[in-house]
Amino acid sequence: MKTLHILKSEPDSEIETLISAISGQDPDKLELYKNSVDWHKVVDEIFAYDKVICWW
């Protein structure tokens, strides 16, 4: 099962540990806290994955 993690803010070490526990060492993440967000890509990525987890 492919899991996408969407991050609204920069994750601390606890969140990084949880993400790694869920998805292994190389998780797929979309970082919305970066300068510019391609919202069309975000929507495409959401539909491309089996599970999506949003982190505050």
C-alpha cells in the first residue's frame, strides 16, 4: 500500500519517527510549508496514492 504524507509545517523529530514507523526509511512526502506549492500536483498525488496522511 502506497502512503503519502502531507506536511503543513516542518516536522519535528517525533513526527519524523512516526512517519518512518508508518512508511519505512524513504517515505513519500509533500511539504506544503515550502515557498511555493503546485496545488495541481498536490491533487494529482492524492489520487495516485492508496492512503494519505496529513500532518499539521
